[in-house]
Amino acid sequence: MEKSKIKVKIFGTEYALKADTGHEDIKNAAVYVDKKMQEISSKMVEQSDMRVAVLTALNIADELLQTRRQIPSELIAKTNRLADILYAALED
């Protein structure tokens, strides 16, 4: 399958990317990164684009790691609730 081009704009710079599929996902990711960079930039005085990009990457990585930790505990809690429901139904 030939890759098609997609253009996104992040923090005032346009990037031409190639992708097999998932153009909407790429666009959504670009919008998210741009929004985060704008937020961080607005809180800092005269920082370089590189510094804003690195701080944005760290913030997004932290969000990802927190989500990864959270999901297993939520699945365990949900599984335990379902098990309790099953046990209660079997006892009746």
C-alpha cells in the first residue's frame, strides 16, 4: 500500500507527513500537541520553541504513563465487581 501525504500544523510550523492509514488520528494528535505547546508557551516568558517542545513532550509522556498505570487498576476493580455479581447470582 502506498503511503499518502498529510499536512499538519504544530506551533506555527507546517509538517508534511506520510502515512498508510489513520489520517484522522494523526490530525487529532497534531491538534493535541499544538494545544499543549500553546498552553505551555503561554505560561513561560520568552522560551525557545525547542524548550517548549521538550516540556510538552514531558507533559504528554507523563499523561501517558499515568494512564497506563490507571487502566490496569480500573480493570482489576471492574473484574472484581463482576466476580462479586457472579458469585451473588450463583448463591441465589
